[in-house]
Amino acid sequence: NPAISGTSTYYYAPQDSVLGAQRAARQRLATLVQRELVAQLGRRDIGILEANFAVLRETTVPSILVETAFISNKEEEQLLATEEFRAKAARGIANGIIRYFAEQQ
């Protein structure tokens, strides 16, 4: 859908599963990375979402999946093609991960 734009971060940890014990950690990681990405990229904040993706379901450590922008959207496709935008996205992800580990209790 070319009308969709923005940044989102996914996590997965149903309460009634083995991953349920990591629910708070996964949500916190997703939240911190999403905040940093939106701050770096300035794109629409779609938010953090929960989805049963294999890359999230099949891990034993807190994990997330980041949607930095949409190639189906012409403006975002052009942004994704630039080194500057990709560097900002990498910086946002890295900053979120750094905050996650720095704020662990």
C-alpha cells in the first residue's frame, strides 16, 4: 500500500507461553528502540506492535523486528536509498539497544 508510511517496532511474548517471562523485557526493548528511531528519522510513529513472526517467536533472548520505513511508499523508498537515512536508522537502533542495557536493573 503506497499510502502507508512510518516507523514501527515489533515484539512477541504471549503471557501464556515460554516467552511470557520475557514480556516486560521485550516490550521495553521495543519501546526504547522505537523512541530512538522516531527521534532519529522523524517519520510517523506507528508505535510498538506485537506479532507472531518466526524471527521473534523462535528466539530465546529478548528480540525485536524493526520496520524503519516502507519501500511501497515512494517518499520512503527514496529515503531508504540514501546513506544518510540508513545511518540515522542504524544510529536509532543502536541508541535504543544501548539504553536498554544501560537501564537494566
